[in-house]
Amino acid sequence: MGTAARGGRPRRPVQLGGVVKAPSRATINDVAARAGVSKGAVSLAFNHKPGLSDTTRDRIFAAARELGWAPNRAAQSLSNSRVDTVGLAICRPARLLGLEPFYMEFVSGVESVLSERSCSLLLRLVRDLDEEIALQEGWWKGRQVAGSILVDFHNDDPRVEALSGLGLPAVAVGHPSLTGGFTSVWTDDATAVAEAVRYLAALGHRRIARVGGPATLGHSAIRHEAFAAAVRELGLPEPRQIATGFSGDEGARAARSLLVSPERPTAIVFDNDIMAVAGLSVASELGLRVPADVSLLAWDDSQLCALTHPTLSAMSHDVHGFGADVARTLFAVITGEEPRSHPVQTPALTPRGSTGAVGA
């Protein structure tokens, strides 16, 4: 179909010094610049993919008509695989990932948004950050993904520098202090930790301990510092904090070491639900009553917390909604809408049977 038949204005030849020179042909970059969007947004519009507002889509089509541009179908067929897939790499053993409620809920939230857009999630487990960097580079350069979700940031995370230069559209799940220039979505862990400590102190607890995740993880470090600061602010004794993995076995070992110590804590905060459930089992093993002898507080508040006896108090947040928010933000990045980094709702205390006044 000719340009005039598409409703656009044909570009006329230009005569220079007696030589007729054909004008340069408009490109997708020209259309994107005219419409004020990214190349990815233009591709989404002409591939009739979801993820754009009607106003943005109409603006793109209008810019294309004005420039007399139409997509190259051969190029479209090469790029289709990119716009239908989102990448997610997680540094966890497969066995642990299958047991950890947080990531099951998080991925469920991501999938709820991808399914609305007829997109797929490309999920891979990696051994370390170097392997993830190589994987993300391969995905992007091989046109396998439209963008990626980056999780579990470390202090001075090498992914920030390595992946920023690729042009990979990505959303970082982590506090902006950890994620460099990536658009970030995060939970306010410091505020939530402080609330947990104040709650337990209000119940009369003075020896409060914490079983946290690996010290190398940025969010573990944030919680560690916030926990110590909250305890100091309340004038409580210096707390014990044990950094460990997120498995039940590791949580049980950490809880056992705390509960058999001469200065046994009367309350323990755990960084995930699996470790809190393991701590509950250890307390029973040692003949300690929960919450009369020791109060236990979990983090995330999965269904596990309601299935124990007594039921577990938890710092609760909508992990499914967190995943959905991250996925929506990633689509905004992919389509050039430049979304702002933002926190999701701060985890809030849900008291249940595992916490109570000291000696009650």
C-alpha cells in the first residue's frame, strides 16, 4: 500500500545542484521521537500488544502517519519474541525456592499482570550474581526478553554497573540506596522493624533477638541496622542478631542457639515465615511455652502463620500485590513511560497467638 493510501503525506524528492536526491526514509526512531515515546512503545502499538494507554497508542499512530512510516514485517517477526517475555533470575537453591512462601506469592503477583498482557515469565535459578549477569546479558542480546525483574540486591551490587550499560529495561526490587539508577519498587523494612520492636517492648519484653537472612543481602542489612537502632532508642539491652539462610533448618539452629543461651531472649523476630515456624518447633522441643516463656514474630505473613499452634504473629504485607506492582512498573519502563521509583505499602503488625506479655 502506498504512502498516500495510508493517509500520510509522501515525501517529495529534493533537487540539489541539478541532482534529484530522494529524501531519507523515516525510521522507528523518528516515530518514537515525534510521539515522545520509546522504540518499544512503537513496537507494542504496531504489534497490537497491550501495555499502552489509548491516548499513547493514538499519538504513535498519528506520528507514523505524519512521517509516512510503516513497520517492516520482517523486522517485526524477529522482535516478537522480545515483547512477549519478561525475565526473572533468583539466586536460591531450587529446593528452598519451592518451600519459601514469599517468592511463590511474589511470582503469583507478577504472573497475574503478565497473563493480562499475554506475556510469559522466563524464570531461572542461578548460583551467584556473576552467573545472573551473564544470563541477563544473554537474554537481552539474544532478544529473548522485553525486560527483567531484578531481586535480592547486595550492598555494592555488581549488577548495577554491569546491566545499566546494556540498555536492558529493568525494575529493581529493593531500596534505591542499593539499586543505582534502576527504577525501584521496595518495602520500607526499617519502619516495619521499628514497629515490631516497639510492639514487643510494649508487651514488657526487654531481651529481644532477631534471626535474619544472609548478611550480604541489602535488605537484611537494612533490617539489622533498624533493629539495633530501635532497641537503643527504647533503652533496651544490646540485642543478639543472627544472620543465617532462609531455610527451616538454618532458622531452627539459630533459634536453638538463642533459646539455650544464659541470657535467653523473651522474644524473637524472624525474617521469614519458614524460620519462624521452625523456631516454634524448637521452643516446643525445649519445653518452652509460646508466648508465656518466649514470644515469636514472623515476617511476610503467609498462610503458614495461620496453620501453626499457636498461630504466628507476623509483620504482614501483600506480597501478591507487591509482585503485581513490580510487573506493572516494568511494563511502564518497557513502553518508555518513565515511572517513578516508589515504595509499596509498609508491612504492618498482625498480632496472633505467638506473642504476649512476658510471663503471661
